[in-house]
Amino acid sequence: MIKTVVTPAEVQQLVREWRRQGIKVALVPTMGNLHAGHLALVKHAQTLGERVIVSIFVNPTQFNRPDDLVNYPRTLDKDMEKLISVGCDAVFTPEASAMYPSGGLATRVTVPGISDILEGEKRPGHFTGVATIVCKLFNLVQPDVALFGQKDFQQLMVIRQMVADLNMPIEIIELPTVRETDGLAMSSRNNYLNAEQRAIAPRLQQTLQATLQRLYAGDYTSYQDLQQWTMDELDSKGFKAEYIEIRRASDLLAPNPEDKDLVLLASAWLGKARLIDNIPFKLP
Ligand code: PAF
């Protein structure tokens, strides 16, 4: 039987009891509208912890556009069915008033530097919202391990830095992006695509693959030109590319010639959906 806990006091009591029994706890933080990517995190969590708890909370402080917060899909009944089907132990579904008892003037957690570039530049305040809620969830659940998907590549780096900076005794595990059969990265925001846009959407990943093929073939003059080529390709297919960047995988800064571990990061609008994707890669 899955346990549902709603208040901070309930979740604290549940995990206190688990810890008293020496049970290892794994947390999968989500905003609900669960898809196969989330369920892959839960299944992997089951191999790492003796109890798995999923949090479902559409966190208002990480939305920089009010319409995105209002339209964000909320599908709790279906989410519960999916969590039951994979044998998840508990789900935490708090109210906003409980997570933010002081309202708008609440304490915030800001991870400097990494939060200000790329996604952070396009979505001001987003990563402070993410770091704040993940910190609160970590404080309440005190998990041994927490799992996140690589689709939100920069989010993972923000969370890792917060955990290191605040000396949190929590292991962060990342799992590869789960994709639809046509290559589109799974995301709740794919729900915003109409049928025509949904048919175009896999071209984001295909175009990123084509970019890497050009890069490996040496078929470019500079990263700048290659990034611009990718943006133009996407725009010609019906996207509005927001950024395409080749960055150092370790800190997302511009790579030096000797850097080998890189990542190609993309953000592109398709209709009302803002899609992000990335491909980590190694230079020979
Ligand atoms: O990746 C998400 O779904 C959210 O950003 C997270 C980590 C659950 C925080 O609200």
C-alpha cells in the first residue's frame, strides 16, 4: 500500500519512523504529471534505497511566467496510479501554504554563478526557486539519496553545488534522459504541443545530433558558427531557437581548447512549448 502524506509534520513522522528502523530512504522530487522518465527514477531509486518517496509539488517560486504556472498540468489521480503500479512506498503532496508558510517574503536559497547563465539568464529567479524547494524537501525528508534526470542538466549542477555548499549528507544520482521512440525528450511541457507541432518536435534532438556529426567531422569554422547553424536549422523547421550552446560539462562555462568533456545545450520554442534538451559528449 502506498502511503500518502500531505503535511510537513506527516512526512517528518513517516521518515523518522523509517530511520528509527535503520531503513535507507530514497527521494524522487517531482512536479507531478509523471511520465516514463520519472518512473525510471523511481525504479532506479528502488535499487538504492529500501523505501522510495516521491514528492509531487508544483513549486510556484520556480516559475518565472505566471501563465506557465497556471497551465502546468496537474494530474494527481493518474500520477498516483502510476506510482502504485511501480510499487512506490510513499508520496508527499504538500500544499503551497505549508511549503511557504511566510508567503512571498520567505527565506530563499540561491546558488550563485551556475544559476545566472543559460536557463537562469532566460528564466530569472528560476534556479533560486528550484534550490529553495529542493532544500526544503531535503530538510523534511532527509533522504540518503535523491534522484534527478539529466534532461535538466543545469538544474542538476545547481542541486549538486547546493548540496556541497550546505554540507548536506545526501547522495545525488542522475539518470539519462528518457525519450519517446522518435527521440523527443519526455517532458510535461510536451503536453502543450498540438499534433502538428508534436510531429516537428523530435527534430530538436535530430538537429542536435546533426550538429555533433558536423563537429566530429571537423565540418565547422568555430563553435560560434556551428551554434548559429543549429539555430538557423531549427528556425527553418518551425522552432524559435532560444539558445544553442556548446559548454564545458563540468561548469557550463565556455570551453577552452584543451577541454574534452563538453555538452551541447538547447532551448527552443515550438508554439506554446519551450523545449529544452542536451547531449553530453566527449572530444577524442
Ligand atoms: O525537475 C523538476 O521537476 C523540478 O524542478 C523539481 C526538481 C522537482 C523542483 O521543483
